[in-house]
Amino acid sequence: MRSWQQYLQVLNNFCHDLFTGVWGATWLLLYLMAKEAPPPAAVGYWSDTLRRFFRLGPLSLVIVLVTGVLRTVWYQPRQNRVKDRLLIIKHLLLGLVFLVGSLSQYWLAYGK
């Protein structure tokens, strides 16, 4: 039988992956909406909608960071140094992607 901590770890991993996808989908949606020219009568509504969806990006990013910290706390250190180094490199690259993507989300929602 599994302990409640194992269930929380599975839920945490699910939320981490889910909100990473939500962040990516938010960026894609903002990009596609900003690329499309709204009809003149809907400009105000269009920009309000962009800003509402923008708020999902930082919220998703906070959830990804919190669940990532929980993953780090819960997991046992591995003996494989190569995998640990690759994991660090992966997270540095993904951190850069999140930074650039979040800045572009802000620019898409508020920059025009």
C-alpha cells in the first residue's frame, strides 16, 4: 500500500507538468492573438482579453516553480553525477526559455 506522501508526489508532478503546458499554451495563444488584427469595434475587448490571458502565464510560472521546489525537496539525491549535471543544464536552459517567454508574453499583452 502506498503512503499519502507518494500520492502527494504524484499530484505534485502532475501539477508541475500541467502548468508547464499551461504556460506554453498561454504564450502560444497570446502570440496568435497579437498576430491577428482585431476588428475596429472590438479593439478594447481584444486588448482586455490579451491581458486576462497574460495573467495565466505568471500564475502558471509560480505554480511550476513551487512544485519544482517541492520535487527537489522530496526526491532523494542520485548517485549518477552525469544525470544530475544534465538535469541542472536542462533547468538552466528551461529557465532561460521561461524568462524570454514571459518577457515576450508581457510585450504581447501590454507592449502595443
